[in-house]
Amino acid sequence: MNMQTLYLLVPLAPLAGALIAGVFGKRLGRTWSHRITILMVAVSFLASLVIFRDVQDGHRFNGSVYTWLTSGDARFQVGFLIDSLTALMMLVVTFVSLMVHIYTIGYMSEDAGYQRFFSYISLFTFSMLMLVMANNFMQLFFGWEAVGLVSYLLIGFWYDRPTAIYANLKAFLVNRVGDFGFLLGIALVLMVFGTLDYAAVFANAASHANDIAPIPGMHVNLLTAICILLFIGAMGKSAQFPLHVWLPDSMEGPTPISALIHAATMVTAGIFMVARMSPMFELSDTALSFVMVIGAITALFMGFLGMIQNDIKRVIAYSTLSQLGYMTVALGASAYSAAIFHLMTHAFFKALLFLAAGSVIIAMHHDQDIRNMGGLRKYMPITWITFLIGSLALIGTPFFSGFYSKDSIIEAIKLSHLPGAGFAYFAVVAGVFVTAFYTFRVYFLVFHGKERFGKPAHKHQDTGHDNHHGLEPGQKPHESPWVVTLPLILLAIPSVLIGYLTIEPVLFGNYFKDAIYISAGHPGVAELAEEFHGAFAMALHALYGYPLWIALSGVLTAWVFYMKRPDFPVALQKRFSFIYTLLDNKYYFDIFNDWFFAGGARGTSRFLWKFGDIKLIDGVMVNGTAKVIGLFSGVLRRLQSGYIYHYAFSMIIGVFVLLTVRNWFH
């Protein structure tokens, strides 16, 4: 099998699995549906491993598979760009997807839509692979929209729940806002460069560095306009402020989706896209500053929201928002390799946290409220230790994977001199404490302390609906089956080791030399390489650094608040009720969006219906025409009396009018 056939096999194998499970799922039954889809994703993962090794040997590929459409001089093609960045993303997507597929056997075992779910997640894997393997903007946009579509289907998978339908519509509409900017950016690329091929656009980008964008009424640098428009798309897909509002609600979907889409793959598509577009972003400091500031706001302020959440999945969702902010800040600081490195490590430990949370939810009979848990450590030892590993990686504990990527981002931002770098540095350092606090708040409340099982379910924080099921009084939880715990163990291993093993080649080696471009005026991570003396030495040095002690203070604060003095959080909530109310209402973004955008759309529609449809169209144009004709007909009926002298009188008046008009114009 030659390499080009292998390239095709990577995305097409999951597509074949999705079609088989989706079309023939009922005939095949549950067992064969999951066997076939898992086999196809495993084939894709193994092919990605071979391609990754081939790329490490120095081989690259950039070519078209076929031409989809020709319009004038523009050719719209389906093609692949296989380089170091693509190979890394392919491995992350296929490995996490494989773990989620296996995990789903246990998590969705009693669900009526079992085969449909496997079809959807395999289809998502295909869509994400088409996105990361693209060598042109058209295919990028196809994958971009395809993952959005499948995400819509998966968030609303339980379509009989009003909250799920609300969440998937919200995700779909918010992403359409970002995608509108993304599409405008692609259209501007086509108009200026005459092609959508990455290589051709990147090669000619510098020649347009000082051009003015052809936007009526605006005087904006061309590349700045393109980059910001493309990044608006990333703001939607990667849930950056203010287009972040869809991601927490997406937790209404099944937990495997939270791990696959909203932690490891789809939400990182925007990060990948900006890194891929580095030859363009490096030519605009304005665009980079914009990216950095948006990421800093997201990293800090979304972390604050995670501090008060009581739904275990929503805490991890806000953590995802915050960590995506870290990646975005790194992109703005030209530390693209650090952003992708954190994307990789985060994919493993955040997928681990989501799947471990799912294991807890199974044990609690689908009660997701952390106030109804406690003391689970002795009942669920595998889930406990894997959740702890994921938590330690998330807060950046030395020797864990999250430490190497997160610490590198903080140091890279410290070196940046772009406008907004000072605020960004403050945000990511403050975010260290916030992350440690909300992470171990969940850990302590779920796995330690008093058992709080069998209590009535609390009202859902956002929707007002009761949580599902829950343990009965006297009932005890138990460890999940092996199809759930095996993926946890397999994800825990890279959550510990992958950062240590790969930081030198990925971050400070030449791994991304042909995939990421950094201009001479931007430090990126180059200066960090001078102080790097190995992964072990980096972790030892961090023991004396302030990020570690800030993180430990966050852990200690969570321990005091929720283990030793649980009256403290209650007292603080009462003392600073206005801050708690602000956070509880998520900065009022949802309320404002519902009032201004949704309410405005409804009000506009109501006005157009009552005035435009009823009064103008029906009242004037349709019924008004009939009334005028009826009035005119009524006058004519009176003239048609049947008496000769009336007709003679009408003729005389008519002749008189004609003569009068003739004399006026002569």
C-alpha cells in the first residue's frame, strides 16, 4: 500500500464505519455496530501512526485528490497537506476518538439510540480529519462546517429533552456568527490571491503585507482584515469570548461527546487553524494582539465561572474554555508550537477528566450534582486515581504533561512585547490559582469528605429541571465496567508521560520547522530554548517557581473551604452576594443575548408580521387593490342606469373635459 492510499484511508475508514452503523445499524444490532465503528477508527489510528513515522523520516505531501469545481481561473479541490502539524493532529484525533468509542460501549449500553450514536461519533471523526488534513481553504471550510453539523446532532442527541434541543440550537446559531466572519475571510483570500490553496496564499502573503483591504468605508490593512475575520471563526468554534456561551450548555449531550468534541478535537479546530495560518498572522501585529487579548479574557474570566458550578460536567466545561484561552494567548504571542503542544497534552488529560466524570455519573445513576456526592474514593478506586491524575495534569503539576505545556505558555507570554501582553500575562498567572481552586473543589467534593448519597436531586443550575435519577437512600455506588475504566487508564498514561517525552522535539526541536512560520521580530519560544536543559531539569526548576506555589495555594484554599471549613464558602457567598450573583448569571451574557438578539429577532419578526404582512401586504397590496377596484366598480354601476338622457349627459361632460384638456396643452 503506497502512502497516498494510506492518506485516503485515514478519513475514509471512519466514514465507512459511520455509514454502515447509520444505514444498517438496526440489522447489524448493537454489538456489530460498535465492533465495526471501533475497527474503522482503529484502522485510522494505526494508519495515522504509520504516517506520523513517515513524516518524522522527513517525508511530506501536498497534493490534490480531485477537482470538485472550476469557476473561471479558480479551482476548488479536495487535497491533503501532510506535514508535522497535520500528523500530530491526526494522532490526537484518532487516539482520543478510539478511546471514546470504546468507552461508549459502557456509557450508552442502555440507550435506545446506541447505533445512531456510534454512527454520529464516527462521522465526527471523519469530519475532523478532513479539516486537519486539508491543503486548501475550501476543504478546511467543509470540515469546519461538518464538525459543526455533527456537533449539533450530538448535543441534541437526546432530542426528547427541551434543554438538549435548546443547547444544540444555541451552539448552532452562535457558531453561525463565527462562521460568517470565517467565510468572509475566505472570500477575501479568494478575491485577493485568486486561489484557495494554502501554499500559494502563504507564498504570496508577504507581497500584500501593506495592501489596504477592499472593504467599502474602511481603511484597514488587508492581512489584518483577513486574519481577524478568520479568527472570528475560531472564536466561535473554539468558544472564545464573547462567542463562548454555547459550550457550557453543550454538556446536555452524552458525556462521551463532551470528551470527544468539547475537550479534545472540535473546540481545538480554531487553535489548529490559526497555527496553520501562521505565515499570514505573523505579518499583522494588530491581529496577533487581538488574538492575545481575546484569549486572555477567556482564560481568566471563564475560569471564574467554574469556581461556583455544581454540575460536574459544567465545571470541566468552563475549565475547557479557560484552557482554550491559554492556547489562544500563546497563538497571539507567536508561540504557535506551545499552543499546539498544550492542545495535545490538554486533549489527553481533559478527555480523561470528562470520561472519569462520566464514570462518576454512571455510579451516581446520572446525578451530576457534586453536592450529592462525596467519599467516592473507596467505591471507585480506578476512577478516583485517574481523575486525580487528570486534575494534577490540569493544574500544571511538575512532571505531569500539563505542566510542560502550560508553563511554556506562561513563559512565552512573558517574553512578548505586543500591545496587550501585560494583561495577558496577568490573566494566565492569575488563572493558575483559579484553575487549581475549581479543579480540586470538584475533586474534594466528589472523592473525599462525607458521603452525601441518596439526597433529593438539586434543581439544575441553568435550566431549573431536576437532575436525572440519582442513588436511592441506602444505595451505594460501585466502580464502572472495564469498557469504561480501560479508556481511563489508557488516557491517564499520556496525561502523565506525553509532555515529558515530547517537549524537547515538539517545542524546542525542529518538529514544526516546515509547518509553522515565525517572523524575526517575534520571540515565540526561541528564547525559551536557550534556558531549556531537559524535561527533568525543567520540572525541578519549577519547584522554585511561583506558578507552582500559586497552584498549591489554590489547592490548599479548596481543601480548607470544602474539607475543613465548609462554612467559609457560604459566608463568602453571603458577604459578596453581588459577585456570586454576577458569576451565577454567567456575567449576564445569556440574559442579554436572549433579550437583545433573540428578543430583538422575535420583536422584528412580530413587527414585520403585523405591519408588513397584515397591514401592508394583506391590507394595502392585496385587499387594498380589491377595495379600489370595488369602489371604481360601484361608481361605474351608478353611471350604467339604462336611461338615454343620462348617457347623453355623460357624453357632453366627456366632450367638455376633452376640449378643456386640449386647450390647456395648446
